[in-house]
Amino acid sequence: MEPPTPRVRVVLGDVSRARIRPAPARVELEEQSPVGAALARGLVRAQLSVAVRLAAVVAVGLGGLPLLFSALPAVAHARLFGVSLPWLLLGVLAYPFLYLIGAVYVHLAERNEQEFLALVEDRGQHPQA
């Protein structure tokens, strides 16, 4: 039987002496300085831009259908699988379309947030001096 190993005292003093410098952009955000406010406004603008563009896609995609039906009465009276085409497009196919737009929005919004975090946390963007 081997003798027990001696106890070792672990001290966190060495860790506390090492200073961790936060990224400059993160400090600006935390202090709510003008630079931090500009960074936050940039994220809000990017998210708003994505939302407005996708809202326009929905408006044209769904809002254009009634215009199409009024401009082309033959399309409005068409039947597909025994169901009126306008009802099929607006009553059934609109939901997968809206789901797809929502999924695209979530993907783009998360990408904007990841880019913002990369900027704020300064993840390898600038070489160490």
C-alpha cells in the first residue's frame, strides 16, 4: 500500500494578480459612453433593417395576391385539386410562407447578434500588442 500523498494548499492569489483587461468596446457599452451608445444603436439599426426588409417581403408576397386576383380574373377563378386557387394560396400556403419568413428572421437576427458580440468581446479581431 502506498503512503497517501501530502496535502497541497491551493491559493488563488496568483490568479487574482493577473489583470484581465476587458475589450475596449465592452467597456464603452458598460459605461454607457457615446461610443457604447453608438454601438448599441448600430445593433438596433441592423435588427430593424432585417425586420423591415422581411416585412416588405411579406407585404409584397401576401398583399400582392389580391392585386393579382383582381388584375387576372382567370387566376381568381382557377381551381387546383378542386379548391379555389385564392383560398388555397391565402388560406393554406400563407402559413408555411410566414413560418419560413420567421425562420429567416431568427437566423439573420442571431447572425447580427453574433457579429455584435464578436465586435464587443474583441474575439481575435485585433492582434495583441
